[in-house]
Amino acid sequence: MASSPLFWIVAIACLIVAGILIWGVGSFGMGGDPKKANKIMQYRIIAQFVAVLLIVAFAWIVRNSGN
């Protein structure tokens, strides 16, 4: 299961979401432009949606593969 390429894609997607989250929270906390920080958080929502879709696809594939 961990050797599956989709597993690694899911893991990378989750790390991307975490990175965007840290970047966005850092932008809010550093007193930067609120519009830019809000835009970063919108990117996080999109990345999170993609990550959730990948997680669901991975779970479906693992469940239906008989492993």
C-alpha cells in the first residue's frame, strides 16, 4: 500500500496543503497585506479539496483491489 504511487501523491498533496497553510498563517501573523493572505488561504482551500479527492480515490482503490 505504501509503495503505491497514488499513496505518495496523496502524501505530497497533504504536505502542499500544510505548506500553504503555514504560508497563509504566516502572512496573517507578519502583518502583511490582508488581501494577499486571504488569497493564499483561498489557494489552500483548492489544494485541500484536491487532496481530499485524492485520499478518497486512494481509499476506494485500496478497498476494491482486494489487498
